Amino acid sequence: MMREKPEFEAQASESRDLDIEQVGSDLEKLGIDPEFSRPVAERLVVIAPGLTAAEYAAILDGVTAAYSVHRDRTGPSDVGAKQGNELRRLMEGCTGELRKLDEGLQMLSAYLIRMCALASREGPENLH
């Protein structure tokens, strides 16, 4: 969800030098995650020095729009999705191992039942 636009200090006609911390902060005020805003701020100060406040606001609007489209396409968090996929893969592997264990226990159970039946037919002797 987008937040209110930050108030920019400079007038529309005045040129301004971009500061990484300020650009990052302004992007975060617009609802952009810090993980994304920091690298974008670092690039903006290199490629767009001396912007007017209107140009700066337009660039921030563009970044915000691009971020919104990206976030809508990838979901709220790629990291969460990757972790979910990894967890799903681990659970599928665990399920397969549990099936093998169940089969082994069924075979052991059948063997023990057969041994008990055989022992009861042969009489009350102890098996040693």
C-alpha cells in the first residue's frame, strides 16, 4: 500500500543534490521496502544529480510505480516464497522417508505375526 508523498524541501525550479540517505528515506516513506530502496537510492545519486524538486518527485513516482508492479508480480516477498518452496521440498522428502519406514514396519510386523503363529503351533517352548 502506498503512503503519502513526502514533502520535498526545494522549490520546483531549484536544483538539488541527491543524498543516498535522503533518497532511501523518501522511498521508504512511499512504501518501498528498505532492501529495495537502498540500492535504488545508490543508483539515483549517481545517474541523476542536480534534479529539481519536480524532477525528483517524478523519479520517485516512477520508482514507486515500478516497485508496485514488481511486488504484485512476485508477491510480497521473494524470500518468503523461496523459504516456502524449500520447506515444501524438505517435507516431500520427509514424506517419502516416512513411507519407506512404514513399509519396513509392516514387513517386520508381518514377520513377527508369522513367528508368533509358528511358535504357538509348535507348543509352549521358549524361543532362544
